[in-house]
Amino acid sequence: MSARSKARQRALQILFEADQRGVPPLDVLASWVELAKTDDRQPPVSAYTRELVEGYAARAERIDELLAQYSVGWTLDRMPGVDRNILRLATFELIWQDGTPDGVVLDEAVQLAREFSTDDSPPFVNGLLGRLKDLKPTLRR
């Protein structure tokens, strides 16, 4: 697994934990960073993981608006928590991170859905992110 794939997986874990606990993602990120300093079993949080979590946190409201607007027949609350947070992470990376090709963002998100969510999740994640990718030039604000 590449370093960026691991960073995305860790960012997903942080967003999921924050979502489940009902706390800000930056609080969970800070906890993970501190834990890595005191627990040898906890790997350090990479710069790219921090960048992804901080980027989502800075645009959380807009990202959730986009997901709610373009997910046909699904509210954010109705989505499985893993899917919701995969989509949040990938939407940030897709729309606001210019360093990663769009196809890579979609492939990585689908892989996370395959690994951590339901059998129905990969096509759902791929479809919604594909729609956002097509609309990308008009969505960034």
C-alpha cells in the first residue's frame, strides 16, 4: 500500500471517529498526533493525513452541502457512516486538492469502500464522486 493510500485510510479513520463521537475532526486529529508521541505502537500521523483532515474540516459545510445536493435519494444521515466519511474525504481531495489526478481520487475512494463498507458501497461512492468530478469546475468556491 502506498504512503498516500495509508494517509487516506488514516484520514478516513479520523473522520469516522469524529463523526461517530460527534466531535470536530480537528480534535480527533490532535488526539491521534498526541497519542503517537506517547505510544510506541501508534504510528505517527503523516503530513498528508493532516492535510486531508484539516482540508475537510475547513470546508466541511460546503462538502456536506454538495454531498446532500448530488446524492440522489440519500440524505447524509441515511448513508452508512463509512460511506459518508469516504465521500467527505474524497470530495475534498477531488475538488480542492490539485496534486492528485481525479481518477486516482475516485479509485482510492472506491477501494476504501470495498475494504471498509458494504457490497453496495463501491458503486454508490463511484457514481456520486463521478458526478462531482464532472461538475468540478462549477463547484469550487
